[in-house]
Amino acid sequence: KMKFYRLILLILFYHTKRIHAICSNVYKTCGNCSIDPDCFWCLDPPGCMDIAQNCFNKYETVNQVDILDENDPKVANQQQIYPKKVSMNLIPGQEEIIDFVVTQFKEYPVDLYFLVDLSWSMRGARDNIAIQGENIVRGIRKITKDLKVGFGSFIEKNVPPFTSVISQFNCPMGTTNCSNPYSFYHQMNLQKLSPNTFRERIQSAPLGGNVDEPEASFDALGQAMTCHKEIGWRKNSRKIILLTTDGDFHFALDGKLLGLLEPNDGQCHLNSLGYFTEEKVMDYPSISQIDAIARSGSYIVIFAVTSQYYDVYHHLSKQIKGSTVASLEKDATNIVEIVKELYEKVTTTVEVSLKNVKPRESNYTVKILANCNGEYEETKVCNNIDIDTPISFKAIVTLEECFTGTKTFQISVLGVPKSMTVELKSQCNCDCESHNGTLSKECGFNGVFQCGTCYCHGGFMGESCECESNFTVEEQNEACLDPNSSKEEESKICSSRGKCICGECECSKSFYGTYCQCDDLSCPMNVEGEICSNNGKCVCNQCKCESKWEGLNCGCSKENSFCVSPFNGKECSGNGNCECNEKCSCREEFGGKFCQILPQTSDSCSLLKECMEKKLFEDDFEVELNKECSVFQIVYVTQNELKTRLEGDLCVLTRKDGCVYEFRTTLTKDTNSLIVYALEDKEERCRFYGVNYMLISLSTVIGTIVLGLLGILIYKLYIMHQDKREYERFLALKQNQKFALNENALYKNPISKFQNPTYLPSRPSN
């Protein structure tokens, strides 16, 4: 547990040491120092310090956020979004919060533009849209009286092969009142007109036809959103486009099939009659173009399409911000329910979005939090919000790195042209760094005083520009670097423990030496945290040990009493070295606490063999004259006690004459003394006296070899006897065999005859 705490403290020490080195050695100005969250600029003593260091006068750098609204805050509840303009001056690495409020007002201006597909397949739907449009206008005016309604239509680019060069072929044969196809026709400006007038204008619009299935929806949608003046869009209104169709849509690159190679420029191109003039010149807009235009103008696009193409427009709505899709009956009888449902959804939903914030290109990030249900959470959308209910939001802005100039981004409300503009600057310089070049009193009028530090003029140097020198500051600081320091410390002036004044170190309190490299508190400690283990004095980072102690922290005793082996009285049994009078460091082949375990055995019995044989079997042996045999004590016990009752290692050894004797060894835990237990009865000490095990072993080996050779000889004789008998039998058979001269005795006739036992020969008839 103590080692774990020491490891944690060591990690924290080196982490703090690394941060301190970065702050003090890398950052030389207040601005550079302040952008690091682990550092701060100190005015007294001056310089960049880490957050764990003490400072008498700390320079404070804080984020600056100012609301620049021209309106008085008292009328904030009369605005769609408040505040409308904010200025931020941020420090890199720190985040700042902007609180803003969004309110959906009931009496908010609404511009509703009907964009209707008037191809021949929509002939039934056109009349119903005209009739139901009257109800739509009445329904929206119940929510807001400030409503303007406009109307435009589309069919297809009048270019083969999407349309026929023979106009009669674009509509069914025999059809009357079928106009030429067009990609967009703006028929009625946004205006406050009566429901009856709106119905009459739509019913009077002529139908047209084309050859292919998709329509020029994107041409019409792009022109309806870009032609602000021609359509009559108001600057401060909720802009809604209701696009109704029963067909698919063309988009960018489809125009190449018509030979239209010029990309759509996303600009307004309407003539005085309201027709799109570039339909035969430009390609269709792309989906991203439509999305960008809808975002910039805060348009709400409602796709009311038949069920056949619902999935197509559903996927399209996911790629166009602020758009939605609804299923339209073939005859458009449900158009009123669609508009009513979607308009209520729009007016009860508060959604904000970010503009001009590009994550890969920006030097900052913005995170939006919304208080939809009493607590803030990370979202940009609040649903089911009552009209005139303010919703609180938070924008958390984090500056990642410094940049020059001012960057601007907007927080806008979906479907509303109102937005909040945020001007962002980076605060990478300290105010104290600005000066007019006036010589300062703090610098002896030999330099400029900035942020607590003197920047000396030529010919002067030092903390207060008090040193006259022809050398540069770098050369003077180099004189304060310890040439004997390690690579990690070589860049530290005065060992970071003092100040370099005129090329000499002026050390802080408790430090001394030419380079302030010495102190009397940084010497090695023992595990209890005692400097030099209380067995010496700390002098210039090193322990000066007392006469009886040694080691880096004076924790090692010069005595070796704890390493003397109780087995033979030698240091580590003569098989190792004593380390710090605490433990034996054994040679590779030895083991045990005192290196008493020999390599060919797993115990220490053999180490005591010589002494035990002398003590047990030599009556005239004097222990006092043999130091090796006097280090352990012998206690005599009975045979039963030796076998069962006593603890320790049981040793069974054999003398040269074959005598087998036993004893048991025990090492005491408190005094490390060795006690040997041997048999008290001298007659029992040598239980198998006179048996020569070497002779028995040799005899057994020789007997085994002789028996083996004898067995081989008997087997060989048996084989020879059998061979002789077989040969004699062969000669006898050869002599008795008789056959003709040209007759082969080994020949056998290859023909074999068999008779069927069930065969009966036929009898002759009478």
C-alpha cells in the first residue's frame, strides 16, 4: 500500500514538474502564457507559472462577452430572438456561454406561396386546390391576420426529348385548352386577397403536358425562393412554400440529356410576364443548391405529393433544411388538412440552426442547449410549444486556437428570418503588453515595463535592466546554466531556484551554490519519509552518512550481523554477499535466507554434515576449537520427538562406512539462530551401521549384467539345436522321395471336377 502511494506521488511530482518546465521555459510573454489552461502570468514575481505555484500578484485574463443590441432589454419580449447581436473576445481553450431566448408569436406575418404542378395529370387536383385553397386562407387567418398569398405553377422544360416538338402530342389527343409546357410561371404576387379571388386565379390557370414522367419542380422552387422582389417576399415574415405534384422531379445533370451544359447559377431569371427565361439554357438546380437557398432565406417548404412518390420526397426532405412532406390524395381533397397540420407543427416547434460554422475550417466550436421541459439538454429543437411562450437556449462557444481579425456566425430560428449574430475575436494578447515605448522607472529608465517584466534597451540587461553589458541576454543567461546538469535540467536558468542577475545566480531562500543547485531538503529518504534515514546529514542534495551507515539515503548499516549464517558462521554461508545488513544476495546456484541451500540439494543438510558427524560420533571432538561448528546448538531428543513432534527440515545422511544417521534443523524467527535436534541415545544414532551401500549397489549391477549374458547364451544354444534338427529332417525326406525321371513332384493338375448333388440324369422314355 505504501509503494502504491509513493508511485502516485511520484507521478504527480513529475507531472507538476513537466507543467512547470513548460510554463516557465516555453512561454516568455503574457499572451502566450495565458492561452495554456495549466499556466498563468504572474506580475510579482514576473513570469509564466503553473497553476500550482504561488504568486503575489496574478494577472487575470477573462473572456469578454458584450450584448450589442440597439433595442432596450425591456422590449426583449417583443422580439423573435433576443439578443440579436453579441460580441465575444475569448481565450483559447476556455468556453463561454451565451444565453438567448426564442419566442413564437401568434400575430407574426406569414407569406404563403402555392407552387402547383399544372401538368395534364393534375387536372382534377387543380380545381380542388382552388376550392380548398379558399379554406386554407381562412384557416391561417384565424392564427394570424397578417397573411399574404401568392401562386405559381410549373410543368417541364419545353425542350425535347422531355417534351414533344409537336405541341399536340404533349397532351392527350382531342384535348382543348392545353398550353405549351414551361418550367416555372409566376402567376400571382404575394398579396392580401380574398379567398374567392384566390380560387378564381387558380381555376383560370391553363394546364399543359409533357412526355416524360418527372417535372421541373426544382426549377420552379429555385426561382420562387430567389426572386424576392418579383414574388413579393417580405423581409420579416414566415415564408411558406406549398409545392403540390403527382410526379417525380428532375435535378442537376438531368439537363445534359437535353443538351443543357450550363450549370444552374441559383439566381432569379423571370421576365415581365413571370416566366423563367433560362429554362432552355441552364441545367436544373442540384439538391444542395435548393438546400442552401432554403437555409439562407429561412423558407419552410411543404411537399404535398401523391402516395406513389411519397418515399422519394420523404428522402428529399431530409436533405433540405426546413422542409417536410405530406401525402396528397389524387384529387387533392385533403390539402386543407395537410396545410393545417403542418402549419400548426411549424408554429408549435422552435428549432434553431447555426450558419457559417464549419467544423473543419473554424477555429471554434458551438454547442446548443435548450430548456424545453424545465432543464437544459443538448438539442436544437423544442416541440409542442405554446404560441407566445419564450424558450431559453444556451450557446456554448469554445475557442480552439488564436486567429486574426473577427469571425462571424449566426444562430437563426427555422422558418423565421430573424437571427442572432455573434462576432468572435480571439484574446491572445494581454492588455499589459501594449505600450508607447516610454522608458519605465521600474526598469531604471533603461527599458520598457510590460506585464511585470522589463524589456531592456541595448547595452542593458537584468531583471530591472540594472546590468551594463555588451553581451546579449541569452549569453548572460547561459552563464547561469549549470554545465554539470542533466539533459532535462540543462535549459533551467539557476536551476529554476533563483534569478540570473548580470550573469550570476541570486538564489531563492533555502537554496545555495553557484547555480543554486544545492539545498538541504532534497536528499533521498527512506520509506518512512526520513531524510537520510536520520543516519546522516543532507548537504547539497547528497547524504553525508555517519560512520556506521552507508548508501544513498544512509539506510544501510556497515555491520553484517544479520547476514552471518547460523549454519557455518560465515557471511551468507560463504555463498553470497550481504546487502545493507538486511539480506543475502546469493550466487546463482545457491538459495535460502543465508544462501545455505546447495545447488544439488533442496535443503541445507549437506552444509552441516561434517560438523554433525564430528559432534555425534567423535567423543574427543572439542567444539570450541572449531568456529564453524560452534555457531549452532544441538538439542538431544528421543526417536519419537525427532520424527513427529518437532518442526523443521529432517536430514538423513550417510557416513562413508554406511552408517545412516538423522537430525532435524530449525531456524528461529526472532534471533535467526540455528537449533539442531539429534537423537539422545548414541546406539540409535547409527541405525544401519556396517552396511556398505556402495558394495550392494555394485554387486547388483554386476549380477544383472551376468544374468543378462547368461540368458543370451542359453537362447543362442537353443536356436542352434533347432536348426540342426530341421536339417536332419530335410535330408531324411529327400532320401525317401521317389518319382519318374520326367515327372515333377511339385506339379498339380489345374483341372478340378465337382458333381452337383442335386443333378439327376434324364431317363429314356418307354
